[in-house]
Amino acid sequence: MAESTPMPARRFDPWPATIFVMLAVLAVLFLLPTAGVVLSSLKTTHDISMGDLWSLPATLYLGNFREALSNPSVHRYLLNTLLVTLPATTGSITLGVLAGYVFAKLPFRGSNALFLVLVAGMFFPPQAILVPLFRMFNAVGLIDTLWPVIVVHTALGIPICTLLMRNFFATVPNALREAAIMEGASEWQVLTRVVLPLSLPALAVLAVLQFTWIWNDFLWPLIFTKSDDKRTIMIGIVNLKGQYSVAWGVQGALSLVASLPTLAVFLFFQRYFIKGMTMGAVKG
Amino acid sequence: MNRQNRIWRTALLAAPLAVFGLFVVWPLMSSFYYSFTNWNGFNPNYDFVGFANFGKIVTDRLFLNATINTAIWMVAAIVLPTALGLGLALLLDRKLPGARFFKSVFYLPICLSAVIVGQIWIWIYQPDWGLLNTVLRHVTGAEHNWAWLARPNTALWSVIVAWSWQQTGLSMVIYLAGLTGIPGDLLEVCEIEGASPWQRLRRVVLPLLTPSTVVVVALSVINSLKGFDILYIMTGGGPFNSSDTLAMHMYNESFAKFRMGYGSAISVVLFLIAMVVIGLYFRQLRKVDRIYG
């Protein structure tokens, strides 16, 4: 709103400076918690237990990262997380593209109602399907594998992916599709050759959102996996707390290592991330 | 042509609907079914117990406790991140040096996982060297080693603060998007007409932000019904169930005590609450759509 009301050069206006200072103070307060983890990861356990966690380290101590990264369990956790995140991200986006295309370009009687049912799927608490899913995967012997985590994340990603893809496809002119069909293209060719190449921004938004949510998830791997070599990194961190109970620095380093992929994705695709958050604005 | 469309529709919708049906809709239906049984999670046999699980809910002291905590959590989760996010959005919605940097700082916590957020705040609340007690010691000069997360009267609120820290960025982003939709000329007219900044905010900006508020509030409610990970990490629902929520209670009954039938009954109640909220949200959204088109 204020962007179109530039401050005219009348007398001195104290507001911009005041607001800047307020924001700076708030920003420091907001950064403090994260800064604590970064600081701790660069200090020895001895320094921290001396009550020195929250000060700047005199020397950079990288032993915590060495310890965290040389732990074979951590390798396993990270690999497992990738093995879940990549297929589930790809799977949910693919299914969302298929459904979104039909809802945007081939609507039928009752398609709006069906669409609403799908989208409602992103609101309800996952606890409502925990027990039956556990029983289902238990019956086919897939508990304590990564499969249920992949499958459930794929299924639960369908609502948000369908919603965003449908809304994006709706902005692609119908004339484009009709022209291609007149030229003898099949619906599949229209989707893959005409519409999808135009949809890269929406696909990027979804890739970022889904990657972040699935990587960060805690509940599903907690329910579906048991043995240590099937755990994902977020569960792994909690498990390793016992091993590094007073090695606060190693815990800090672990937290940073586990957040690095999502932080990297966030920093590279910041614009897409915010866009997805506001467009989707719905998934929690 | 029409026939072909029908074939394509079926072909394209088959996979997404099958996956969604099998792994979301069907389990949801089954939850209702299991809520009438006493299944324990392992034994292939179970009995129908009718409404016994729901009868137990009514008398379960822990369920009542979890409901109250969920309500507290919900109200706090609506008020704190929404107010903070709105404030930040109003401050940031102007040409400022470093605006991009500020925005990044405020929404950075959203992309951290609940586990990491929990970890971070456990350290802040740590009794001996945690940031909070350290600051209190310096400010008051007295000894402070209150164990924030281990005391029944501060545990829930301590988690709520951590949760608000993470969620504020989300409401800020939604409000910022809403603010870009308010025409600048409108505010200029108000200024020319002599409206004070406070009047402009109260009478013009806030009413025009209603659609964003609906989204933010609905999200807060829904996310607070899901509130599980961060509690599991920070308090596990304790001490003495003082920070237990419905989602947490459901997990404990089903997967710690293996009363899956009873757990299903709790999840059915949770689902019904969520449905009411979603229904209200959609209705409100339609009303907002009609007014603000």
C-alpha cells in the first residue's frame, strides 16, 4: 500500500527510521534462537557446559561437524530421507499434474465437487488415518520399510499438488489446447508438449514445498519404521540425543546438517517458496 | 470428441484418484469402523464394542485435559502468530532498506522442521545455561533456574511460544500478499480527507484484509489440531500430561498403550472437529468472495 505513497520531501519524517529500528530489533530477536544452534555447533562441550553457549566463539571449532558427519548412522538417516523425499515429491507432483489437468481443461458434471473433496484432504489431521494405515501396511508386511512413508506422502501430497496445478493450468489459454488438438495431437501430447513446458514455475513451487514438507516430516516415519537403519534424519536426530546427551555441540551440528538441504532449497528458491506458501496457503 | 474426452478423463484421473482413495479416503472410513472395536494393534482378532470407546472418551479425564489444552493451544495459535504476523506485514509493507532481508529472517523458521525448532527452544528453556534464564539472571541479578519445560504450569505455554515463533512468518507472508491488493490511491484519498493513520488502519486496511485473516485463522486452527511433532519433541505431552493435546493423546493411546480401537475413537472426534472448522472456513471464504469478489 505505502509503495505508491512515497514520502514527499516536506519536513523530517521520523517514521521510516523508527520502523527500521523496530524491525531490526525484532529481526535480532527472531534470529537469536537459530543463532544459538549455529554458535553451539562451533564450540567444544567444555565451553558450553561452562555456561558459554550464547557468546561468540573465540576460535572456530569444527570437531562437532566432524563427529556428526563421520557417524555412519547419520549417513544412513540422510540416505533414507532422500530415498523417501525424492520419489514422494516426484510422485505427488505427477499425480497432481494429471488430476489438475482434468479439473482445469476437461471438466465434467460433478468435477467441482470431486475437486473440493480432494482439496479438503489437506485440512484434516493425519491422526485420523494413522491406525488404519498402520494396520494396512502391517498386513502386507511393509512396516519397518520406507515404502509406507513414500506411499503415504505421495497420497497426502495429491491435494496441494492438484490445487496448485489446476489453478495454474486454468491460466493457460484453452485456444492453445484446441489448436493442438485440431493439429491432431492427443490429450497426452497436449499435456506433455504444450501445457507442461509452460508450467515450470508452478512445478518449481510444488517441488520446493513438497521437498521441504517431506524432508522435515516426523510423524509418518515415526509410525511406520522401527529399526535404526530405516529411520529418517528427523527421527535419527531424536535417537542420537541419547548418544550425545551432553555433547550439545554435536547436537547443534546435527541439527544444522539435517536442515541444510531445506535451507539450501529455501535460499535458492526463496521467491517460489513464498509464492507457494501464499498460493497454497493452506497446507500445514 | 465427447467420447474421447471421457476416455482421457478416466485415464488421467485413474491414478491420482486410486492412490488418494486407497491411502486417504479408505483409511478415513476405516477409522470410523475401528473406533467401534477393541483392536490392540497386533492381535488379528478383535471384538465389536459398540459405542464403548466413545463412552470412555466422555469419562476419560486425560481426554478432557487434552481437549482443554488443545483449546488453549488453538486460541493462542490464532492470537499470537496472527497478531505478530499482521504487525510485521504492516511494518514491512513500504519501501525500506533491507526489506527483503527482514522478510527472509521472519519466514526462515517456516522451513525448519518441528524437530529442529523443538531442539532450538529446548536450549533456550534449558534451566542452567539456557538463553531465557541467562537473560533473566542478568536483568534481575537474582538466581534463575526455572525448568520451563519440566514444570506443569509453564510447559504448554513454553511450547506455544516456540510454535508461534515458527508460524509467524506464514501469517506475515499471507498478510503481505493481502496488502499488495489494497490500492494506494484509496489510502491517499483517506489521507487527504484527514483520516489519521490509526483510522486508516482500523477503518480501511483491516476490513480490506478480511480475506487474508480468514485464511490465516483457518490455517492456525487446522495446524493447531495437527499440533504433534513439536510437543512430542519438547515435552512429550508432559509433565503430568500438562501439555497433552488431542493429537498427542491419540498417539499415546494408539501407539504407546496400543489401544488402537480407543485411539481410533479419539481420531474420529478430532476429525469431526476439523470438519466443522473446515466447513466454517469454506462458508466464510464464500461470503468473503461474494463481498470482495
